[in-house]
Amino acid sequence: MQLTNRSVHVVNKKMNFWERIYLPAILKGMSITIRHFFMKPATVKYPDQHREFAPVFRGWHVLKRDEQGRENCTACGLCAVACPAEAITMVAEEREKGEEHLYKEEKYAAVYEINMLRCIFCGLCEEACPKEAIFLTDRIVPSDYARDGFIFGKDMLVEGTTPDKRIDVTKRQKHVQEPKWASETAK
Amino acid sequence: MSIFLLFVFAVVVEKMILIVVLFTITLGVAAYSTYGERKIAAFMQDRIGPDRAGPWGLLQPIADGVKMFTKEDFMPNQAEKWLYILAPGAFIFVACMTSAVIPWGTQLTLFGGSIDLQVTNINIGILYIMGFVSLGVYGIMIGGWASNNKYSLYGAIRASSQMISYELAMGLALISVVMISGSLSLRDIAEQQTGFGWNIIYQPLGFIIFFTCALAECNRAPFDMAECETELIGGYHTEYSSMKLGFFLFAEYINMFISCAVISTLYFGGYNFPGLDPAWLGGLMGPIVLFAKIFFFIFVFMWIRWTLPRFRYDQLMHLGWKSLIPLAILNMVLTGGGILLFGN
Amino acid sequence: MTLAIFLTLAVVSVFFSLLMVFTKNPIHSVLYLILTFFSIAAHYILLNAQFLAVVHIIVYAGAIMVLFLFVLMLLNLNKDTEPQKSVGWKFAAAIAAGLLLLTFLGALKGSIQLQQVANADPAVGLVKNLGTVLFRDFVVPFEIAGILFLAAMVGAVLVGKRDLKI
């Protein structure tokens, strides 16, 4: 059975004179390498330049704030339920008076942790979230020496309030579509 | 008497300056060969290569040197202490010695005087080079054996058997050149190739044999069986670290530089180029032409290294003993016949 | 000046030869032998025979000694595995060597008068003169030696060939 049409049948035939003196083959190889010598390098100088990721890339999570800088997350726990790797834990708390500028809803996540070593970056939390609070971004999770460093708390997940610290997730928002069954049941 | 002493003193000082300049150039070229090697490898693989240290990574060799010097100098417990230390020194010493007989140009006119651009013009220049090439094996062998490591010993044995095998073909190819020029002095050989009379025209086969052997003698790919990372974890310098390792690597680049100089001198007219008088620019034209040729050949060496895969060991021995030596003998017979038929 | 250099070289070569004989480790022995060859090559240069000096280094130091070193490294000889000959063998060897020395002395006695060679042509050791002598005056012995080596080579190939059908 042939899986591809690229398979080559191996023939152990005797080499002829030109093959035996190696030189034509060597010159052929050298012509190939010299052609590559003048080609444009394919390198992206990583820390200086970043390669653009595909829109479906799923990396470091972000907990979004709304336009007024209030956290979207209401600690409903749907993401934690949806998570197949059980990487998300949270502690919910009620919003006190005077904290309306901090949290959008009456309930909020006092502790929100994602274990990045467990996370499989499937994006189900993003799909489960009813409040558009969690998104997977195109940032790469940094490395660390110990396991503790991979449990990301709110300090690592919630985006900043100032405009330059906001994290753009428009690409993800476009990409995340409502699941088919949702629209069907709505009808 | 005092005038005579002064003359002797002047000659000694002149030669000393020449030797120091030559050493500096040799070491500089060897250092930048490492940079060139990495850059050429990168370009051939569609990469950029070192570009962090200085503009275009030009300070990379210096960074490498500093790294080599500051690394831990490790010695295996069971190593033969003195031989282990001696080996890299012997290797780099032998590599440096060969540059003495290569004619870098005709004469340099400086401050009204003239300086011979050759450290010593002994009448057996080629044999001198062959002698030192054959001694190059000792550094490797002693280093490999003294490390007390199986891989090192394998590397050393491979290196030495390879070098002995290819020395024969190399010597036989050289004999044809000597037959044409009728002299063993490199200066005479270079002087005979003025204009277009390069030896490559009369010795194409000899050149190919010599070039192949030069690759093998320098332990460079496709003949780098001695250090073959995939099989021997680095071969004879497996147990070496710090600047001792640096000496081994450096000496290989020096060897490559000298081999390219010898190839240029023997087959490509040395400091001669049609239309360019080596006496121009106060004698600097000769070295410029020679160095252009040397750099071209260094490039070819690297080009080959980044093109061809490594030979298998039995293939290497077959090539050396069953192809190159008979071909070299055939070349010798043909050259003799040619000289007999057409005169000189 | 020349005498001083000669004496230094002579002392050096004798010193290294003695070291070669008396070191226990065979590898060190070979390395000392190589140093001895170098000092002998220096003697040749002192006699203005550069060709002989370089050929001496290429052939002995560069090829033969490498093979010696090769074999010794592979055998990995050391004190534990050194074969111990009995006293009788040692005695016999000493007597045989002494007899050989006596034979040499007897053969050389009277046949050689030490001659002053300082007046000889100083250029006799250069390639040109050596070649002329070798290919004009001694061409027959030279060719015979060549045939001898060829025969030895053929023999080596025959021995080295694996499945030989004669």
C-alpha cells in the first residue's frame, strides 16, 4: 500500500564512472549551497522582531476590563468547569460599597489562578465565559525555574487600566464565534 | 667587524619584525576564520549568523577568545598530566611553524630599504612543509591518548591514520609540481608562475588530488572523521576545555590558512596575477594578490564543509589508498612523459 | 661556535636516547625517541645536509614513529601487563647483545681510520648534489633498493588481502 506518491524504490545498483568519482555530484551540491548563499535569510531576530502569530494562536490568558477600567469577571466559575485540565481556581467575593469603579458586577473574583503547567491552551474557558472576561492572547508564557512561578494569579492575568497597558484581543473576539448549537437553540 | 655585527643585527631585527607581523596576521586570519565559518554556514542555510557582538557581529572572535580564557580549565583525573598539557601546545606550534617558508611577496620597499617577504628561503621549502604537516599528527595523538578516554583515543587514531594515508597522495601530487618547476624552493616555484603560467594549467589532476588531501590533512569536512561529533562526541579533544580546547580549534584554522597559502603558491601563481606586478605599491601588491587567493580558498574550504556530508571511514580509506594514490602516480607518469616530449 | 652547538646537540641526543631506554612507560619511550630523532636531524642541518634532515624527520618522526605510537596506544601496555621474562632469558639476551657488539667492534677495528672531513665540499648535502650522486654514481644500488621496497610492498598487499586464492 502506498500512503503517498513520494516514496522512492531503493535500487542498489552499481555506480557508474561519473558517480564513482564523486566530482559531478559534489559540484552539483556546491552549486545548490552557493545559490542559497545569496538568498534572503529566513531569520526573524526574535527579541527585536516578533513574528506575527496566526489568528488562532492561543497563549497567555488575559482577564479583560471594560471601557471604564472595571474587571469583567464575575467569578461565575464557568471557565473552571469548562477547563478540561482543571487548571483554573477562583475565590469569589461580594463587591463592597465604594468598589463599583473596580468591579463591573456585584460579585467578583478575589483570587483567580491559572496553573500554566496544567493549562493546555485549548481556549474552552474563553468560549465558556459569558462576560467576555477571559481571552487567550498571542503572548507567550514566560519560562521560570520553579513550579511556583507558573501559577499565575490576578497580578499576571488582569490587564492594566491605562490605555497603553490594555491588551488587544479584537482578533480573538472576531474569531470566537457563538457555537452553532447556541444560535440554533435561540431560534 | 662592528659593521658586520651591525649588519647581522639589522637582518635579525628585520626577520624578527617579519615573523611577529606574520604571526599576528596568521592568528588574526585564524580568529576571523571562525567568524567567517559561522557567517558562511549561516548564509548557506538561509540564516544570519552571529550579529550580536559589534556591527554584524564583527567582535565575535574576541568574545569567543574571552570566553575560552575564562572557562574552567578541567583536567581528567586519570590523564597523563604533562602530555595532556603538552599536546595542544605542540599542535599549535607545529601549525604556526609552516608559515616560515611561504613567500608572501617579492620585496617590500620601506624607508628606502627593501625587505624580503619570506622568513627564510630554504631550498627545500616544500619538504619543510611536508615535514611539519607530518608532525601535526603528534599533537592530536598525544592529546587523544593522554586524555585517557576511549572517544579521544578513537579520534586520535582515526586522525593519525587518515593523515598518514593522505600524506602519501599529497607527496606524490607534490612531486609532479616539483618535476615541472625543477626546484623544491617555494620562492622558485612562485617566481616561475608569472603571468598566466600557473601550475594549475599543467596540473589539473594534481591540483584536485592535492586539494582533497589538504582537506583531509586539515581534518575538515567531509574528512572530519577525527572529531566527528555524532560518533565520537568531538574526538581527540573530547576531554579538553578552556584555552587548551581553544588551541586545538585555533590550530585547525591556522592549518587551513597555511594550506590555502600553499595551494595558492603551488598551483595558482602565489603572489603573481596577470597584469598586476607584485612590486607595485612598494611591494604590497604581491601580498594583496596572495591574500585574495588565500581568502578565496578559505571560502572554498568552508563552502565544501557546509555542502558535503562526512565520509564513512572505509570510504575515506578507499578514496585515499585506492583512488588518490594510483591517480597521483598516474599524474606523475603523465607529467614525466609531458616533460620528456615537450621539454620544459 | 659550531663545536659548541655540536656538543650541545650531542649531549641532548645522548640524553634523550638514554631516557628512551630507561623510561618504564612505552609511550614516553617513543616520544623520547622522537626527540632523539629531532636532535639527530639538527646534526644533519649542522652538516649542511638540509635534505637529509627533513627527510629524516618526515620518514622517521613523521611516519614510522607515528605507527609505533599507534600500535603502543592500541596495545595499551602498562606495568601490570608487561611480560616478565625469567632471569635465564635476560642472561641470554645480555650475552647475545654483548657478542653482537664484539662482532661490530671486530669488524670495524682497523677498517676505518678517522679522517679529517672538514675540508670536504660543504654543499655535498644539498638536494642538487645529493640527487646527482644518487642518480649518477649510485644508480644501480638505488634502483635495487627501489625494487626491494616494491617487493616488500607487494608482499604486504598479499599478506593483507583477506580471501586469497592462489
